[in-house]
Amino acid sequence: METLDRPVWNALTSRHAHLAQGDGQALRYPASIIPFAAMRDTDIRSAQALTQMLVPGETVMLVERAPITVPDGCTLLKRARITQMVGTGEFAPVSDQRIALLGPQDAGEMLELALLTRPGPFTLDAQRLGPFWGVRIDGRLAAMAGQRMHVDGFVELSGLCTHPDFRGQGLGRHLLCHAAGAITRAGGQVFLHTYADNETAIGLYERSGFHRRAELHACLIERR
């Protein structure tokens, strides 16, 4: 599972290589899809390559198990500790007929829900990373979950969130298990990330069949 120590780099050099921008020293996802980037190593050339990929004022997120050094020419905006969790075994199908595959026509509502609940970086083009599912109640998008980084053998579950008006109904748990089940039935192993101090979310994931694998560093940086 060491490949998950560097999820961004290993996604962009494997299952998401078709989305990668950059050269052999630094890679990034297109800004319109998701603001994640990674350096090949700690060599100064990799740091310079990452800085040169960004325009002044642009921000990206770096996520690594090893401590992260902010490249020259960039300003650190935020550091955070991330808990990485991995699903154990398969996930049983969820008997909730309201769960439906979301599509491009839902992108605007998905972004609104993500901006309200802040599950992590999200864009109108997030569906280019993988499928998303949601539950609608009275015509409103009440909750959703989907896929983000794809690494050989692993798929990240991401974007799990529930509108405050509909919390307490088990929608998050249903969508978590549904999205995880789709990944395992396709032959992958599911993993996810959450802030290390979000014990509520971690508890939900543990009760749903996930275990803590590692603590990762996350840095939000801005090109000066």
C-alpha cells in the first residue's frame, strides 16, 4: 500500500496519467478539475518545475506522507494533518432506491452543495475524475458521494457530504457504502481522506468498514 503514501503523484503517473499536466519533475491536475499537484521528489529541480507550472496568485494542494517543503516562489497558505483510511473487504449493496447516478446536468447543484458543506476541493468538472451518486429529496440534492484519485489497485472515495437540512437521516452512510461498493465490485480497493481532527467523520468511516492507514501532510500553497 506504499503507493498511497503519495496519492497525487501516483494517480497522475498511473490511472489518471491522461489528465496529468507537467513534466517528469512535477505534475498537476488541470485547474478546472481539481487543484492538486505533486513533485517527483525533494530535488530543487522538482520544486522549480512545480513553481513554474503555476501562474502568480494560483493555489494548489500538495498531499504526501512525508513532510512537505514549500517550493521557493510559493507561499504557504495552510497546513493540515490528513487521516488516510482504507476500506476492508467488500461493501454490501445499499437498499435505498433514491440513490441515483449524477450527470453533467447536476454539476451546478453539486458545486453548491460542496461549497456549503466543504468536503474538500471541488469544481464543476469534478465528474471527470469518476462517477458521483446522489439522493434528491423534494427535488433538492440532499447528499452525494463519488470518486476522485485513481491509483493502480485503489480508487479514492470523495465528495461525501449532506446538506444541513437533511442530516440525521443516514444519507451519508448510505452513499458512503454505495460508492465504496461500486469501487470494490469493479475490482478496486477503496480509500479516502479526512482531516485528522474530524473524529465524527472518522468514527462514521470506522463503523462503515474502514480503518486508519496513515497520517498525511497537506499543504495549500500559492504562487507569488
